Amino acid sequence: MFCIKCGVKLADTEKKCPLCGTVVYHPTLKQEDVPPLYPKNRNPKLQANPKAFNGIIIFLFLIPMLICLLSDLKRNGELNWFDLAAGGILLGYIVVALPQWFQKPNPVIFVPCDFFAATVYLWYIDFATKGGWFWSFALPVTGGFCLIVCAMVTLTHYLHRGKLFIFGGGFIALGAWTIMLEILLDLTFNVAFIGWAIYPLIVLALIGGGLIYLGISASARETLERKLFF
């Protein structure tokens, strides 16, 4: 914690600021023991029904799917693009709603599953449209991004320290990923390589380097904490 007057960092046991003498709390003020105005358990909290909530979510996802089905049939009398729309809606359900079925969803499990579902959906789009870009572009781009994000999620979930280093390294890796993205665009779609990826690489590298520097320098972290009061 910090002094509200001069901003110096204080230990949790400090009663007065050693620099300016400001009282952190009133140590001589004694609270009288009186019955609480609102005793506990007088108004018990309502228990949420997760199954009912998830049922509503499924219903909300089925509505746009039904609308897409009817729109496709009404326009052409046959199904032309409904499968693509249904796949996108299903992907949204997997990413947003599926973890809600579990009390404590583990991001280490669900994040790779989300990327796998997105990869399968991209493969189906490529297969349905005969695009020929999945293996040379979508798979390596999605796979690279998946590896970076999954590594960051796994490390932050299981390690209780070093989060600044984890996020700093993740930002730098994302910068390198943008270079790969531009190269694959050139190889797959014959997009002229003009070097635009160097700009997000510089920005992400600076952000990542700044986070790593904060992880190394305790004085820089303390100065930032004092400025931002966190």
C-alpha cells in the first residue's frame, strides 16, 4: 500500500507514514460490538441454475442458425451458403458458451480446443469453396498464433511468478508472427512483399521489451506502482 499524502510505499503493518507522519488508520479508535443491521442468512442468496442458463444460450444460438436456414432456402430454394453460416455460429458457441457448462473451465484445455475448432472451420471453408489456401496459409498462420497464445495461457495458469516475462516474450513472439504472416500472404496469394509487418513487429517488440525490463528492474516496477497506485 501507499501513503495517500506523499505516495511513499508502506508495509502492510505500518500505522503511520515514516516520511510525513500521516496516519494510515486510527489505531486508537475502538469499534463497539453491536448487532449487525442485517444479520447473515436472513436473505439467502438465490442459487443460479447453470443448466437453465446454458439452455437459454443454446436457444439464442439456434435463432440465428434458423434464420440463416430459412433465408438460404427462400432465396434460392436450396442450400448454398447455410453450411458456412452454421459453422460460424457453431464456432461462436464453442468459443463463448461451451466453457459455461463447467464450474471452473480450465483455459489450458479450452483455448487449444477453440483454436482446433477454428482450424477445422477454416479447412471446411477452403474445402467448400475450393480455395486452395488452407495448407499453405490458414494452417501455419492459425497454428503459429495458437502456439504463442497457448504457451502464454499455460505459463500464466500454472506459474505464479514471472508474468511480466511471459507476456513480454509473448508480445515479441507475436511480432515475429506478423513477419511470417506477410511472407505467407506473398507465397499463397502473390501479395507483394512491402515489409508492412516490420511496423507491428517494432511496436510489439517495444512493448514486450518494456515488460521484460519491468520484470528485471524492481525499482522501475516500484516507480510505476507509485505513479499508478496499484
